[in-house]
Amino acid sequence: MALYLKNAAFIDWQTFKITNTNIKVTDSKIEFVNNVHADGRIIDCKGKFVTKSFACGHHHIYSALARGMPAPKKIPNNFKEILTYVWWAIDKLLDRDMIQASALSSAMYCAKNGVTFVIDHHASPNAVEGSLDIIAEAFDKVGVSHLLCYELSDRDGADKAQAGLAEHERYLSSGRQGHVGLHASFTVGDELLENAVSLAKKYNTGLHIHTAEDKADQDHCIKEHGKYVAERLADFGALDMPQTILVHCVHLNDNEKRIIRQSGHYVVENIESNQNNNVGLQNYASITENVILGTDGMHSDMLRSAKAAFLSGQAIEGISFPEAYNRFRNVHKYISSSGFNNDGDNNLVILDYDSNTELTQDNFLGHFIFGLESRHVDSVISNGELIVHNKKLTRVNEDEILAFSKEMSKKLWAKMEQA
Ligand SMILES: [Zn+2]
């Protein structure tokens, strides 16, 4: 059944041209039409704007239950201690139910913030097998599209690394789209890196890896491998696949920047996470134009990530309105040029934007940077289907997701106290 968006002010996401029209939305495309038909579902968009929905370039559903958790056993003093005492303490305790609660609540927040496509990087070393299916099913249930992977690492020994490879093999061979994930160079040995590259090539995908997030990653690489992280990745063929994405890239030297710029790979900026972990800040324009934005699991709000990239980018690289917007939207170019599915034109957000000044094609970017917020997301269409209507999920019960997540967070936190 077609969906009709009546009386919409449609903003083209690339030209900002605003067209007052009715829009027919199906599971394959959108069309501007003169008349709406009673046989379809009609949403009155009078006074509202409609534009392409949003996508997240790097998320971690595994961190979803951390909100308000008890303090770690030791207050971390640096990046490696943040991993050891916070994130690796949590991910080891995740069981299948906790993964499901984390994925459902993350998908819920994404959808309500207008995010219909999520690239996630998952870790649950004691519940590896089937973890990607649990996440995929939770996202499918809410109606959010995805590109998943598991964080391969040698940090928990050879058995866990093997389980991670097997999980990718199992998931990708089932026909699902995904990446081959790797935690970061400093926890990945040569054999595992080699196996990950082969697996990505076998399934015609790329790697998804934290790259030089902290200086410690570079220090380790120089000491153990006699080269810098991006050089090591290139030497192992990680950049042979155009689908590979490099996350953070905070600490790169000029040669590494040249390698990445020339290869054309996408770099994922997560500026709020870098600020939170105090790992440093990067001038992304000095690396490449191919920058996309993520949340690094801190939240699920891409409009917020764009504002953060703009504000922080002012001081670091004098970022412009168009540059901040391009970074927010480049993820769509990455998804389509990589041959991944489910980010077509029939993914839309309806914005109830209560602006006190007029929004036009010429001043759209000013509204994007200073006006539009996730609270304006009224309804969301994912692959032609209405998944959020009047700020409420349509396919699942939000109260049940929240209650289940609270229950699972209590279970997780109790296990943390006992650990
Ligand atoms: Zn991350």
C-alpha cells in the first residue's frame, strides 16, 4: 500500500530546493503527484518539511545500557584505562538478552531521531555466536536498516578471535550485508588482520576499524610492527576494498594522510567521543573530503553530531556550513557507492520545524546548523514504511523496550559490581 505525504514542503537533500507537493512513497521509490488516492495511507504534512532521513556512520549498541551505571572499579586516567575499566568491563558481561535490549533501545532512539540507517561495531566476547543476528532482528523489528560487524580482537585470546571470525562468516554467508569489524590495530595481531582482510574480500565488503584513535595505538604499532597504523593496514590489504571505513584517525602523520587521501577511503569523525575520551582532535579536512559522521555509541542523534562537528571544527579547521553538512550527508554516498542497500530515496523524515524565521533554499544551511534539532523529527519513513508517526514508534511498543532495557541494565550493573 502506498503512503501519501499530502501538502509537504519537500527539501532536496542535495540542492536544498524546496518543492510544495504531495509525495507518493512506495517500498521502492518516491514520486511527486498531483492527487492523493484514498486507497493509500495519507499523512497530512501541512506546515511541515520533508527531506531525506539520516544515517549514522559509527555506532556501538553494546554501550546502550551504560547510561547512569555505577562508577568503574578504578577511575580511568587515560584511553587504555577507559577501555579496560569501562568498555571492556561491560562488553564481557553482555549476554544475549542484554544485547537484544541494547539493540532495541538503540534502534528506538535512532528511529525517533530520524536515523534510518546505522553502521554498528559490536563487541560481546562472552556471547559472540549469533550476536549479529540478535542486533539485526532488533533493528528490523523497529524498522531501522543496518550494516553490522563484530569487533575482532586478540585482546581476549585466540578462541574469542576465532569465534568472532566464525560469527562474521555465519552472518555474511546468510546473505546479510555487513562489514568485517576489527577493534583497533593495537589489539589485532598479524594473523587475525590477514584473516579479516581475506574474509572481507570473500564477501565483497570492507573492514570497519578504529584507526589511531589514541596515540597509544600508534606507539604500539611502531614498537611491535615498525610502522604507523595506516601504513600497517595498507600493507595488509585493508585498503584494497573501497568499502573499508577508518574510524577516528585522530593521530595520523602526513604519509598516512596521503595514503588515505589517495585511496579515497571514508574516515568516520566522532568528535564528541574524542572530546569525552580526551584523545586529541583532528583537522579532518587535512586528511580527505570523504569524511562521514558517527556517534561512537554516545547517543543516536546525528543532528547533534553534525552540530558538534561544526562547533569543534570552527576552532580546529575553520569548518564551513557546507563542509559540516557534507560530512553529515556523505554517509549516503558511502552506502550507495559501496553497493549496500536500504538507503534509497524512500527513506524520509517529516520535520515539524517551528522556526521563527523563513527557511528557503538559500538559507537552508543556516537552519541546519543553528535551528534544526532532533525534537523537530515528527515522523520517519524507512524503506517506504512509516516507522515513527507523531514522535512514536509504529511497529513496536516503546514502553516495553524501555522496561526490558531497564531490567537488563540492572542485571548488567549487578554483574559489574560482583566482577
Ligand atoms: Zn567506536
